[in-house]
Amino acid sequence: MPIESSEPNPLNSDRPSTIFQAVTVVGGGAWGSALAMTAHAAGRDTTLWVRETDAVAAIHRDRRNPFLPQHPLPDAIKATDDLAEALSGTQLVIVVVPSQFLRPMCRQIGAHLPPGVPIVVCSKGIENDTGALMTQVIEQELPGRPLAALSGPSFADEVAAGQPTAVTIASADLAGATADSAPQTLAARVAITLATPSFRPYLSEDLVGVEVGGAVKNVLAIACGIAQGRGMGSNPRAALIARGLAEIKRLATALGGQRETVTGLAGIGDLTLTCSSEQSRNFSFGKALGEGRTAEELLSNRTSVVEGVVNARSVAALATRLGVDMPICQAIDRVLHGGLPIDDAIELLMVRPLRAESAALEKLIKLPHPSA
């Protein structure tokens, strides 16, 4: 059943949050379209900026976005390829562009968006050249702007279809908030703006943990897809998810994030979803690699971005710079960008020195593998 419009209840009936009534979604891919539908279903005045002029024409003609064609956009959602028009009068901007395009997109947004209008970033990644998280990119390009990050297990098709979905919305101002001040934090206001009977946001103050989970899970999804493409069973996937989660925890905590966040929706929730379904572009890309196709061939035939390919390099580089052990992500980087054969990568992962699983012991125990 498609999502239906409904006014959400306030987080606290005595101290209700202030809703952002005018919402602009920048990025008209499948996920951006699904978020625009969510905002509309929540009762917001919604504008969708789409870069591709032909996609805007298709929406105007038959109310279907070619990037999410199975779900018609409600007539009330305004679609445009004019960024100035899309941002005019908006109270909240939700940015849903591929991570490597975020910095130039911020510069374009800054030319039209008045100071003080908050931005919610849904882009998932770590910038290649700088190692910056997505909110850090925005802070550098649009200093002083109120920022939040939205992430979690959420396939666009299922969100647009109104299937129950839970996500995490993080903003730094939630840290140290009181019962009186919490409803007016940015995370709370965004949550109440987007919440519907089928779209349930949870709140977090841990921007770093939420963003690291969203970036690294795409790399791990390629690894799980490779295992599937190689004809492997459930054991390898379970191991990749569990040990991949450990890699996310290490990187998040090294950057100042919280381990608890990684065990939530933006961590293990998103990781499990992305590593388990061919709806994931990253998983399906990895599966095709595992079946013997080359990265160059696969990327040349795609119209959508496979974020894990770009982020394998940036995650591995950042881990090396920080001295964080991330063997799965580093192996995927070597497969994609260093010419390492897949079977060699699997063997290298399996015969690494034996370690303890707990964080307290993993640095104390390192036993040579007898098969190395």
C-alpha cells in the first residue's frame, strides 16, 4: 500500500517540536524521490530538485521519475531542475547526492540558500582527497549551517511503497540536551517533520558513528556480493557482516564516534540490509564481480553510482592514515583498485594472524596462522 499523508504526533505533547513545513530534497535519484514522497506523506510542502532535465520532463508528463518509475510522484510534489527555484522559500534542505559530488553541490546550494536554513545530509561516504565525512564537507563549504545526518536500513522502493521503515537522524545539538531543550534540537525537528505511520525516525547525537556506518557498509556489501557471486553459502556472509561491523566500530571510535551507534539502525541495521539483498547496488555489483565480470565493464554499463567502489579507496586510505585495522575494506580496495585477484584476497583474509574477538583483547593476541 502506498504511503498516505498523516500528521505526526509531537515527540513531547507538552513541548512540541517545531515542524519544517517547506522541505526541499536536492537529488532526484531513487532515494531522493522516496524521501520527497515521505515528506509529502507527512504533510509537508515538498520540492524535488532533479539534475537531469529529461527526468524532470518525465515527472511533469506522467508523474514518474525514471529513477524510481514504479512509484508515481504525487501531484503536489514540485519537481524542477532549477536549483534557485527549488531552494526559494524552503525551511529545510535534504541533500541526497552521491558522496563524491557533495562538495560542488554545496557550493551551488550556498549561492541560493539563506544563512540559517538547516541541511540534512543523506549522502553516504568519505571524501577521497580529504578523508572528510559528509557533514564535515558541508561545514567546510557552508560554515555555520545547522547540520543533521539521516541514515539507516532503507531501500527506496520499499520506503516509497509505504513499507515500515526505521532510520536514524543525528545532530550534534542533541548532546547534553534536556527534556525541555531536546524537542527543539535539529534531529528532533527533522524527525517530527518526516515521521509518518510507515517512516519512523530515531534520534542520535552521534554524527560520526552514523556517518561512518553509512560509508563503510557499502564497501562491505561489495564483499558480501563477491561471496555470493563465488557461489559461497551463508557462513562467509555472516562472517563478513560480523567482522565488518568490528571494522566500522574501530573506525567510528577512532574518529570520536560511539560504539553503541554502530549496533543501531545506522550501523548493523543498514549493514545487514545492504549485505543481504540484490536491491543493493553495491551487493549486486559485488555479485557480478564474484561471477567473473570486471569492475571496468560493470561501471561502464551503469547509470547509477556504486558508492562502495569510490569509498573502498577513501575508507582504506583513512584507515591507513589513522592506523585502524580494516582488513576486509582494505582487501576490497586492493581488488577494485590494486589488481588483487579475488581468490587471493579471500585467502589473505582467511590466513591472517589469529586474533581475539573482544576489543579488550584484540590488541594483545596475535598468533601466526599455521596455513599462512
